[in-house]
Amino acid sequence: MTKDIFYGPDFDLLSKQDPEISAVLLSELKRQQTNLQLIASENFTSRAVLATLGSTLSNKYAEGYPGKRYYGGCEEVDKAEYLAIERAKSLFGADHANVQPHSGASANIAVYQAFTKPGDTVLAMSLSHGGHLTHGSPVNFSGKWFNVVSYGVRQDTELIDYDELRDLAIANKPKMICSGATAYPSLVDFEKVRAICDEVGAIMWVDAAHFIGLVAGKAIPSPVPYADVVSFTTHKVLRGPRGGMILTKEAHAAAIDKSVFPGMQGGPIMSAVAGKAVALRECATPEYQKYSKDVITNAKALCSALEGEGMRAVSGGTQTHLALIDIRGTGVNGKVADERCGNAGIVLNKNSIPFDPEKPGITSGIRVGTPATTTQGMGVEEMKTIASLISRAIRSEDPAVLSGIKSEVHALTSKFPIYNA
Ligand SMILES: *Cc1c(COP(=O)(O)O)cnc(C)c1O
């Protein structure tokens, strides 16, 4: 394993000073380079973003907002935050951007706090149909502090049931309606959701964590013109640093800013804020727009190739970067499939399918996504190969067969190197 150049001269220093952690950095890099990364929420961020994250901006306290900080010495980091805000507003056509949330979940806490009080009713996608923990899970603050009513997909189409959503909205009069999910392969009809919000006087909140990168690349329609508030992560298809962001209409700008700071966080992570600016600049390029379209083309190809292997695509396919696959046809459950694929160097996750007869720890499905492999430069041909590797791995209990598949995985990934010197 050769040392990778993006660690730069400081990597030598780290390996001398802390061989244990430097070994983790190197073996994690090797893991990312050699296995197939099909986790739908992961990506390979650029070296420029990584360089920003590993910078001295990490040392700076900057509580407050640019021009209104509680600490001195913020003149340089202010420039970075202004750039991130301006780039976000221009890329998404938003009135206002808050670039400080430490993560997607933090951004969502800020949204709840800005628009609701504990005990208020919020309508959000059911976790068992693809919603996120922060959409009302009983083990999450959202489920503990709010009266979250869940809507789901129709059993026949496995698509959001907008009639049910409207009926629930009329019956429960929510303060806020959340759309967006972590395991929903189709597009959300924002126009329909807006109409329902208007009918019942609810705030329209879109949690765009998963698909915002596709919006940034102009590959799918944007929620920004419709929603009062859009929260998201910056590290999924968007390919930026780990973090969160919130876009709002002007009328809600002050409420969101107050909710993030001082309402929910202390100092922003300025290295991440600068990394968000770098990623947003990358997202505005024709190369990124092509990338985001390729992500969808690849997801569709992977999805239909898996159907060709005797598995069923939930909701009949995908319109985004991820597919949810019902693998009951293979006779193997999601948990076992996940383990077998892992042993074969294929990193994906087990996932409940709508109306899943299995428990969440077992599941009848897997979720696969194409943001990372597309960043590597893989295309439709590779997706067909990957589907066949997945199918063989899922159907094999023999460790020797799985390790043979792993060799094939390594041969494939070696043709699409990432972060190589
Ligand atoms: C990933 C995700 C989040 C949480 O993001 P973290 O950065 O992991 O906190 C929130 N909402 C949705 C819909 C997500 O997919």
C-alpha cells in the first residue's frame, strides 16, 4: 500500500507521532479503494474538500454569524462563510442559507425548533416506509418531544399516497409537514405537498438530505421554489464535507438562524463550512451536472440488472440515486444478504421494504446507491457486473465462493482508482 498524496507531508508527521491512528487512516483508505461502496448515503469527496477539512480553520471559534461574531479574529473565516452562503443561495435559487448545522440531524433539530413547540403535531414519512429517525422515531428527540403522525406509501404502487397524506393533514392539522426520506427511490411531488400544506396552513418542510445533490446537478426537480424550509446533509450525493445546511424563504431566515445559533449549536465547524463552500462551487460545474445525471442512469441500470437476477425493485424501479430491492425471491433475508455481500467486498445495507413482514433488524430488502461508484467513473456496464456479483454473493453461503467474489470486486475497483497517488 503506497502512501496517498492527499495526506501530504503532514501524514509522515502523524505516522511518526501516532502510528495507531495513522494505520487506521491508511487501512480505511484501502477499504474505500478496494471494496464496492454501494451505501446510498456515501460518496467520495474531492481532495479539495478533504484539504479544507484538514486545515487550520478547525482551530477557530466563530460563534454567531459573519460580521456578528462573539469572538475576535473571525475576519478570515467570515469570508469562507459568506462564500458558502452566497454559493448555496445561487446554486439553489434560495432566499437564505444557513451553512452551520453540524449534520443533517442537527439541521432537522433546528427546523423543529424554528417552527414548532414540544407537543405540536408534525406529519412525516413513516420510518418503515423510508422516513428518517428524525421524522418521529420513538427513540429520537422527534418522536419523544413531538406528536409525529406518519404517512406512508400505497401497498399496490409503493409510492407516496397523497390522498392519505391529505386526509391525515386535514384530520390532524399539523404545524408542519415533512417530505423527503432516506429510502424512497421515487421523486416527491412537491406541488401536491405544497397544495396540502396551504389547505391546512402547515409549514412545508422538505428534508432533502438524500437527493439534494441531484437537485444541485439539475438532474431532478427542486423543492426550493415550493418549500418554506429545506434541510439537508452535504455529504451524500452532494459530495461535500460531512455536515448539514438549511435553505429558507426570506420570511423564515431570522427564525432559522436563531434556531441554529444560539438555539441549538455553539461554534460552527469552520473547516466544514469552508468545505461546504468548496463543494458548492464544484456542484455548479457542467462536470457535476453530468455526474448527477450519470448517478441516476447508473441507479436505473443497477436496479434493472438486479431485477434480471430475480430480485424485485420496490415501486417498480428508481428515479433517483438509490434503489430499494425486495430480495425475498432469493430466499435470503436482508441481514444475511448484507453479511454475505460484506464478506464479498460489497458494502451495502439491509433495509426494510414497505409492509415488510420481517423485523427491522432482519428485513426483506437491501438498499443500494450509486453516488460513490459513479464518482469513481463506473458506468452502465459496471452496474451490470455489480448486479451479478451481488446476486452471486447473496445466494452463496460458502466462504470460499464469497472470497472468490471479493477478488473479482478488487479487480473491478482497481480499474476505477480513487485518491491514488
Ligand atoms: C442522512 C439523513 C439525515 C441525517 O443526516 P446526518 O448527517 O446523518 O445526521 C436526515 N434526514 C434524512 C432524510 C437523511 O437521509
